[in-house]
Amino acid sequence: MAVRNGERFLHDQLASILPQLAGDDEVIISDDHSTDGSIRAIEQFHDNRITILHNPHSGVISNFENALRASRGAYVFLADQDDVWKPDKVAVMLPNLAHCDLVVSDCVVVSENLAPIMDSFYQINSSGKGILRNLMRNSYMGCCMAFHQRVCTKALPFPPGIPMHDAWIGMIGEICFSVKFLDDKLVMHRRHGANASTNSVRSRLGLGKRVSHRIRMVKGIIELTYAA
């Protein structure tokens, strides 16, 4: 989980995650120079499965990279600070990871107060597999993704200039591993105007910036392929 000034939402999110985990699971949280009570909100759980890291750089991509570098579990679940996991998220996704390297679930998009806004992210985004499809419009929303540690190893370090960490990990999954999209809606994805991700809304970036991001993604994929 990457955190930055998430005090308002962290209790709900962690309270939805921790009961689903085994005693030897880990919750790696990287904090990106929060100035609110985020750290205090996390520490109030007094759960020894939680490890808090401090991001040496700045930005959501480097913050997730900092957390991923510290992960040691066989499977990695990405989590946003402001969502709420459905109670069966781990139970549904884990069996699928037995035969797929990267699994993506659908989610319900909700308001700050968890009121439904859109019943299915898949539906509004036309989500699914495909390299060209996902270069044009990313289906890989991090809060809905889980993958084997080997996917994480292959995806790191993140190349400079990629649009977002989840899009890059999804592309690595497409090219180097096996990917499965589940129809189950396993996350309540909160939209509140200050989200780091814009996956469930129209991009605010200009055309030039969007094209530049895609060129850098392709460049990173080519370099990774030749390096292998």
C-alpha cells in the first residue's frame, strides 16, 4: 500500500484487509511524506504484520516501488489507501493465482461516503486483456490486482516516465506471464477528488502527455524484452 495524507480513509481500508490475512502475511505500507495523521492511524491497529516504510523520493509511482521492493510474500496484492476491500477478496483471488501469474478483479466505483457511483469499472472501461488495447486505455487498476512475486521481480525497477505503476505491471503480465480477468467485484473503489489514480475517470492529461506516456511504455517494454 502506498500512503500519502490518507488519514481520513486508512482505518476503513485496513479494517477491511487485515481480517482476510493469515498470521504470517505482511502488510507493507510506504508513506510518501504525509503531513497528516496517517502514520498514527496505521499504528493504532497495533498489528505486527504491518511494516511502515518511508519513501525516500516523492510521487505515487516511486512510493509503490518502495513498498514492492520490500515485499517478501509469494503473492502480492496492491492496495490503495482510500478503498475498501470486499470481505471475500483474498479468498476469491488466491485460488486463481494457483494457475495464473496475475489476476485482476472488477470493482464498484463509490463516492467518498461509499455510495455507489458506477456498478462496474470493467463496463465503463471496456476492460480486458490485450497489449494494444491496454496501451490505448489501461485496464490494470492496481487496487484490483494480485500477482506472483516473480511478476514483481520482473517489473522492477520501474522505468522512468511510465504513466503509472499498475499499467506497467499489467503490461509485464501480458508479455511475460499469464493474466486472468475475474468478473467478481471485490473492491469498493472510492472517488473523492484527490485520488492519485484517475483510472475510473477521464484522464486530465493533455494529448501530448498521453502520447508521451505510451511511447515511454513501449520503450520500456522493448528494453526489457531485449534485456531478457
